[in-house]
Amino acid sequence: MNILAFETSCDETAAAVVQDGTRILSNVVASQIDIHRRYGGIVPEVASRQHILSIVPVYEEALRDSGLSIDDVDRVAVTYGPGLAGSLLVGVNFAKTLAAMRGLPLLGVNHIEAHVYANWLAFPEELKDGDCFPAVCLIVSGGHTELHLMHGHGSYQLLGRTRDDAAGEAFDKAARLLQLGYPGGPVIQKAAELTDERMPLPRAWMPGTYDFSFSGLKTALYHLVHREEILGVDERVAAAAAGFQDAVVDVLVAKTIRAAEEHAARCVLVSGGVAANSLLRGRLQSESTVKTYIPPLRFCTDNAAMIGACSYFSADEHTPGGPALDVDPALSLHA
């Protein structure tokens, strides 16, 4: 099955052609990062307008790179939530129009779930038989930090989620406090690599739960920056960045490993933009007691190939689609 997939939930305009859920024939991403960097974060209206400019060229490039024509496509898949409403509308309306014109089935895809399926793109042989179930899924990105127990394709049990900031959002805010730039995750990691020192910062363990909280950590960093007069001193900024990164990663790693052990998971599946963090990747790989899969960096950030993979493996009779498909900016990942 050849699936033409679209992703426009935030600030990447993406299109891909995926064959049978695991073989990528093309995967094109037009990033807006340089546009939003000047604002220190994503501006929703700017993002949606840029999607309008990019969606047709990205679609044409993806189809051309795949070596297929639109006549070879069997299904159109598109992210319908969660995300920025204006951005989602661009992708959904384009996919609906294309599917209607070509008489193709259209299926909506949950963006959070699609991140999980980046692992099927990266490790198709290891995961093809479903021997990894039940799996603990750590989905960690700019907008979401969640732990799920995945019983099978399309079947999830929520274990825990952030009660305030997502980890990626916390990195962005910390980078702003430290005047390091945007996006926060990469610049915090880069600064942390410049030192062996760590400024002490708290961890919100939230005993008895698998939930996360990073708002208090951000507040602690704010007070540390002003109390210690960190700004303008490179070594102290680096030590603060390293302390912040350690605090986030410590909690993510500990709770993920505990969830895998307590639920007898056969593997851990990590996904989302923050999964690109080298400290998080290294510690999960070295400390987890079960096999841990973390996709290559190109599959951690938003892309359309993961949308196509998700549509292939998890679609059933309850999957939304067709002409009535609408966006759902607050969509969650249900069991």
C-alpha cells in the first residue's frame, strides 16, 4: 500500500510517501525554524501562512522524489490534531481536496500517536512481528510529555503526563532565561557540553505517579539566574544549562524505566523532538532493563513519514476520515 501523508501540526510543512508502513519512498520537510527564531518561539499566524506557501511545493517534491505518480497512491493520510488550529487546517483542507479530486480514501492521524510509529520506520525488522508488546512509550516533545503503555497497534493506556509544561517547552523557556536562543533543546544541550559543572536545581518527582512537572524547575532556574548573576558569564551559563538538562533528563529516565519494570514491558519506545537530546538517549539506552528503541534524529522531529506509518498500522473502522474530517487542536491519545 502506498500512502501519501501530510503533517502541518506546528511549524513544519511535511509530505511523504510511505509503502506498507515501513518503507519510505520520500520524506520532505520544509522547516520554519529560521522564521520563528527571530521571535524566540512559534507565532501561530505566521506558521499557518507559511504552511499555505509551502504545502503545494512540498507535496510536489514528495511525489516526485517517490518515483510514483498520484495514480499509484492508495490512501491519503493527514494530521488532524493535536496542534495549532490554523496550521492543522492547512494540511487537512489540502489533503481533503486532493483526496476528493482523485477519489482516494482519506484518513486522519493523531500526531502524538504518529510519533510512536517513527520507531517502525527506524526499526522495521525488530518491530514487525509485534513482539515488543506491551511497550512503554515515552512521547516527549515541545507540546507533549506523556507515558503510555501500548498493548498493541492503536491500543494505549495512559500512565502519566505533564501537569504543566512539556519538556520541550521547558527547554525553550530555560534557553530564553539563559539568553541562549531558540529552539531551546539544542542550545541547552550545546551549552551543557561545554562544562563538567552543574548548578543544583530541583526535581519534581511527584511520588506515586508517572506524571511530570517542569514548571517549578523553570521557576527555580529563574531565581538562580537572578540570585547568582549568571548572565554574561559563559561558564556559569553553561553550568546552569547543564543543571537544568540533568534535572529534566533524570525524571524522564527514572519514570520511564520504572514504568517499564512495573508493567513488565517488553521494550521501551521513545519518540518526539526531545528524544533527539543526546543525554536522554544515552541514559535510556544504558540504564533501561529492557530493549529501548530511539529513532534517528531525522525521525524525532515532526515529519510526514511517521504520519504514513501510523495510518498503515493503526487505522481501523473507528479512524476519522473522509469529507467530514475536521481538525481537533486539543486531541489526546486515548486507550
